[in-house]
Amino acid sequence: MVGKREVIEKARECGFEDTGFTTAAPFDSQRSLLDQRREEYGWAIRSGLDLIAGTDPQTILPGAKSIIVLVDAYFREAFPPSLERHFGRCYLDDDRMTGTRLGKRVKALRVYLRENGIDSKVPFHLPHRLAAARAGLGTFGKNCLFYSRKVAAGGSWVTPIVLVVDREFEPDEPTLEVGCPDWCRNACIAACPTGALKGPRHLDPRRCISYLTYFGEELTPRELRAPMGLCVYGCDRCQNVCPRNAPWLARELTMNRKAEGMVEDFRLENLLHMDKAYFTAKIWQHMFYMSDAGLWRWKANAARAMGNTLDEKYVSELARAFRENGDERTSAMIAWALGRIGGPAAKQVLEAALPGSSSPVREEILAALEGTPATGEC
């Protein structure tokens, strides 16, 4: 009968750098937290992500007896700075939609388990980070992220992957504590520009830049636009300032060739003007939380980032988008971005667009022309 040692060896053969085991007992603490913070996580339920059900492995695989947790690093190579300033690193080499690499590696391990009489499921709504800590693979950070015990120099640049299985394995010793050094004075909390980190291990996801850039249901609130800076999709601010991540950030890494090939496609100008065909062919396969129905949000995010550069070179691009865009939410953000950049050229575009405009675009144009300051500026 296959044991832990054989599973670990097979996982390593499949390219996973660490493997741990925990029981299939319900994640009662996570369920309690979700019950307490229903208002903060209501958006997940509305989007079809049943986080409550995910706290009980039996709803995922009836007869579940153990959970195998794999640790995969998503920041193995360097990424072009032009992409890092706008996108979270975990999305810059993400092949979950194509399944060309990570999916095949997970499948290879599942085939191995099945050949040895072990059924498995790979859920998307089980608390992955908590499972990883329960399997002894690392500790938490105050920023709510999971820090590996040995991958990426003990950093948070990792993705835990869970397999719920119907075979009982001896569980590893849990490491559920926060592993931040005593001398760190809450660097991640202080650095969060939108105030999403309300305290150690307390995140309001509705204010997190990652949520705001791809799950936000409406136009980003005005008071959060300037604090969001140049982020278009995701954010690494709390990881970049973390002293636990410093050793990995200091490494000289080879450049990721796949990401290098994305630079031109992901230029702000191209995102602002893209149509459905461009999005489907060049963008969605890499960053897929938004479907083509969210094209307006992509464009609004690009416009906001342009505005926050304060660079007048983007005025002509924003003016063109104002003329060609058909979504009021995007047009409203374009107006804000022009007001953020300011200057005679931006003012001229705004004044020309004002006649015939309707809410909410008109309100944004008027606010921009009046020079209304964006709340949260340094």
C-alpha cells in the first residue's frame, strides 16, 4: 500500500517543492470566521463561490479521510518591471485556464493516486491556506497570506493546492501560528493603500485592490481610486514590504520568457482600446477572473492607472477612448483619469464631452473640471 513517503516522492517528481498531510476534519474555525464576517464575504456567495460548503471536506468527497497539500511557487523567475507595476505576480505566469503545466502536474499525481486505489478531488473553495498550515507546511503572515516553510526562501510567493482523498494518512504537525518576527511593526498593514488590512490577519476583501480590480461589482469608489495607484489587476504591496519576503526579492532570477512575451499585449493603451476579440485572444487566458462581460472593468482599470501616472502623454489615449467607448462606467473613470492628470489638454477634452453627457459621466466630468481632490492622496 502506498504511504506518505511514496506520495511525497511522486509529488516531487511532478514538480511540487513541498508536500504535507492533514485530516479531513471540518475547518470549524474558518466556518466560524465566515459566519462572523458574512457582510465582508457576501460577494463570494453571490458569485457562486460557496465558501461555507468548502469548510467541510465531506461535501467535496463523501468518505474523505485525509487532505494532501502541495506547495507550488508562482514566482520562480523574474518578471518585466513594466508588468510588475500593474499586475500581481501570481497572474503573470498563471496557466490554470490552459492547464498546460500546473494542471498536467496535478493530473499526473492524481493518476498515480488512482492507480494505487485512492480517489481524489481538487476543490476550489476549500480554505487552501488554512489546510496548508494545518498540514505543517508553513505559517501565516499578518497580511493573511501563507508563508512556506522552505519554498521561495520561506516567502509567500506560493500557491497551496489541496487534494481531498479517501485514504487515511498520518497527519503532520500543524503550524497554525503567525510567523512574523517580533521586530516587524506591521509593515504590511501600514503599506496597504486602501486600508483593506484592518489588523493582523483581518482583511476586508471589499477594500483589497485584488478584489477591486477584478471582482468589484460597480465602478471603484472615488475615494479608493488614487490609493489604488497603478494597479490594473491584483496587487503585491503587502508582500513587497514584508521582511519575510526580502530574501527571495533579493535573489537574482532569470527572466520569465512567457511574461516577456506579454509586455506589448498588456500595455495600458492596448487594454484601454481592446475589443472582445483582442481580449479573448491575448488577455483572458492569462488573467481570467473577469470574462468578456467585464471588459468595461478592464478598461476602467487601465484608465484609472493612466490617471494615477499623472503623465500627460495619456491624455490623447483617454480622449480617443472617450469618443469610442460605449460603457458609462468606463467613461466615468476616463473622466476621473483626465481630471487626475489635469492640464489644458485634459480640460479641453472634458469640456468637449460635457454637453449631452448623462449621469454618472456628467458628475465625474464636473468633479474633474472643478478640480475635486481625490481622497487618500499622500
